[in-house]
Amino acid sequence: MVNFTCPKCGAPLPVKPGTQMTVCSFCGTPSYIDRREAIFFYILPFSITEEAARGIFKRWTAGPACPKDMEALAEITSLKKEYFPVFRFRRTVGGKEQVVSKPARGTLLPGMHSIEIPPGGMDIFDSAAKAGGAEVLHPDITVDTYIAELEGEAIDQSLVYFPIYELRYRYAGVEYDLVIDGSSGRISVTSSPKRSSASYVAVMALAFVLGFLGVFLGFLITPIFFLLVIAGIFAGKILAHKVVKKSDGGKS
């Protein structure tokens, strides 16, 4: 057995070698165990409801990056409310505090490698914490996996259960995955249907043709215009000369 100290109440925390998670027998606080210490579990509550998450998806399908008919035809096939485990490292780098987040669980879900944990708003994940019907996904990556690649000196490190909606939808016979951040509503995708570029190309081609015709007609019309102006000047000069000459003849 290896002895640690509970990060909440300070009670002795005997841990078997190789154990990654344990619960304090005095206060019931779960802790994540790395090779040096027991670290806190935190939980970031959902601020986005399931109904709001569906609305966020609906608005996204109506956006300019999606096909025009996607809002009407995209169908949600599954929506899972989950807490995804993330390591949160606070470090001192170049005299400034820096926060780095890394996934504590192997995943191919979009956005899980670039999670931004907002400052504040987290609760200690103890026996009193409520998951609110969300599935709690436990870590399967050790904290030591990331230590060597981190810059600066450690301030503290913790494991945060981050709220997400794992959504799968079908469009044009193909299924796609996306993740909605349960705290901010931000959408992360790896692949998604794209708006056809045919209309864009057609408009650009028409604009090019009209621009070319405009330039061509400009070169064609402008010389004629100048010729007419010059001809008018000469015609006016000749006519004026004849009028003046005729007028002079009448006086003599």
C-alpha cells in the first residue's frame, strides 16, 4: 500500500499500487492518483439544457456553411449527455500563469483535444455532487502521460469532468458526429456536409462575363464618344466661322 493524503479533508489515503482512483473513507471525496499525489476531481455543471442543445444544432444546420436543405432534412439519431474527463494543469511559464487542458480518456470525438475550461464555476466532485442524469465517463489515461511535454513549473493539477452533448445526426443517408460544449454551446465537428459550390461558381462566372463585357464595351464606346466630341468641336468652329463671315458680309 502507498499512503497519500486526501486533498479535501487531509485524512490518510492508503492506495494499492497501480490504482488510479480512490475514495476517502472519511469524507467520501473521490481522488485521482498520480505517482506523486492525490489530485482533486472537479465537475463543471451543465449550463446548456438538452432542449437548448437541440436548438443550437438546428441553428447550425441553417448556417452558411451547411447545405441549404440541411435544416429541413438533417435528423438527430442520438443525443447523449455526458461528463468527459479532462486534466487541467496550471503552470507558471515565463513568469505568467498558464492553464493547459488535456483529455483524460482516449477518444475520437471532435473537440476533445482542444477543450477550454472556463475559469470558476466548478464544484468539487464529491459524494454530494450530482451528475443530473449525465453519464460520467471515467479516465483511462494517466496524468503522467502529459507531464513531460508541459512547459514551465507546476502550480497544481486536477481532473475536471467537463459537460458535453455527444450528438449524431443523419443527412442524405450519411451519419455524422458532433459535440456541443455543455457550458458554452460551442460546436466541434470533424466532418460535416458542405454547401455545394456550384451556385457560387455560376455567380462568379456570370460576374466575370458581365465584367468582361463591360470592359469591352467601355473600350468600344469611349473612342466613339471622344470622336463625336472632337467632331462636334470642329463642326461648331466651322459653323461659327461661316456665321461670322456671313454677318460681316452683310455689314460691308
